[in-house]
Amino acid sequence: MTSIDAHVHLWDPDLHDHAWLRSAGELQRPFHLGDFTAAAGTATAVAVQAGRTVDEARWLLGLAARSQRLAGVVVSVDLAGPAVVDTIDALRAEDGGSTMVGLRDPVGAGEGARLGRARVRRSLAALGERGLAVDLLLGQGTLREAYAAARDLPQVRFVVDHAAISAVDVRREGLSEWAAQLTPLGRLPNVVCKLSGLGKATAEPGGVRLDDVVRVALDVFGPRRLMFGSDWPVSTQWSPYEDVAGATARVLGELTADEAAAVWGGTAIGAYGLDLPDTPAIDRMTMIQQGEH
């Protein structure tokens, strides 16, 4: 089975402006598919749009249409925008549009209430009807509203990015508070979770242990509703790619083969409706799991 990295970013500052990259040090350069291949071997990726423009979305969809290494694209949207559904429909009708598998509208700290707005709910419902998953990138204090949205829209598939580790100040409040707030989401059958973007929370002084974070996520969601994502290249600020995959693999080594296969690819295939070639591949993550590195 081909391992799937369900959270990868590709960007080119020469083509599309990313204001946050201007102060991002070594990340302020192009990161293309070839760079990901060099880091991850033959793993298949789901690309999550890092910027917000329609032009960048078209660029990513075009890349995915031309390469089997990209299983799909999660496009950035403004769910509160008046024309969001029309914009998505237009993109899906263009070249490469069939590679769109999901949408993401970052919900920052203090913005959780927007998930309850009528316009946002209508957008979520309409996009869910189109078979698109909705990624939730949640800031502090947003888990309650995220739960309410997912509960009220059971027909929509929601994907919790980065295990919502930034929705709680885990260094101050502890993993137990994060687990308590995350658990209601974990009880909803239309919600899955990404083991991604955990580098900052686990690498900073006074941070939490990656093993503990993964075990909590396993307890809350179960292995069949978890998926691996590296958050590459953002993750390289704290760890090389092989360290991110390897640290996750050590904890997942406690699972059965079927359970681990779900985290390494099966959950992503189901949540995003990915259409992958049947050709098996051995990639770096598989090698790490097998202890062959």
C-alpha cells in the first residue's frame, strides 16, 4: 500500500505572494513537488493550499492533474464569502478541477463563532453536497463551535488539522484539557483527525511529548479515524522529514497492521475520496515502519 502524507504544502513566492513567508527565514523560497520527493521518497501527498488566492489554487490543481504523486488538493476558501460556492464550482470545472478533494478556511483564535453563522453553515452544507471534505484549522477557543458545526452537519466530512493542538494552550493547561475539549469532536462519525503540524508544540521548551499527543489522539478518535500528515515544509523548522515520520511510526508500531495502515493511508483515502493507482509502492515511511532505514 502506498503511504499517504495527508498534509503537505507547496508554494512558490515568485509566483504567488505569501505575506507570512516574508519573515519565515529559510521557508521563504520555492518548495515544489521535487523538493517533497527528495524529502519523502515515493510517498503520495495531499497538497493543502498555504495561500488564499484563486490563482494559487489553479496552480496546485494543475500540478495534481499532471502528477500521480499528488493524490488531491485542499483549496483555501473564505466560507463567509458571498460567492464561495460559485468560485469552487468554477474551479472544479476547469482543467485539474477533479483533483480538488477538500476545502480549508482557517478559523483563528476568537473566530470560532463564525462557524455558527448562517452563511458559513450554508456554504459548508453546499460544499459537502459536492463530496468535498472540509479541513478545520482551529485556533484557541474554537473547539466548541467546531463541534457544533460538525454535529449539525452530519452529511459533511470534517478533517481536524494538526489534531487541533493549537486550540488549547497545552503548555499552560496540559494535555488533559486538550483531550477533554477534543473528545466531543472525536465522538462524531463524520469527523477525522490529522496527526500533523505537531512540531512546534512538541519541540519548544516546556512543550509536550509527541508520543503523548499521538496516544491521546488514538484514544479520542481511534486509529481508523486518524491520518498521518507531515505539514512539510513548515515542519522542517523543527525536524527533518524522516524524524517527523519516524517519531509517529514509533507510536503507531503499537497498533495492529490494519490499524496502522489506516493511519498511513486508509483514513485519508476514505475522508478525501482519493482515487489512487493500484500499483504498490515502498516509500520512506514504509521503510521506517519496517525498521529498514
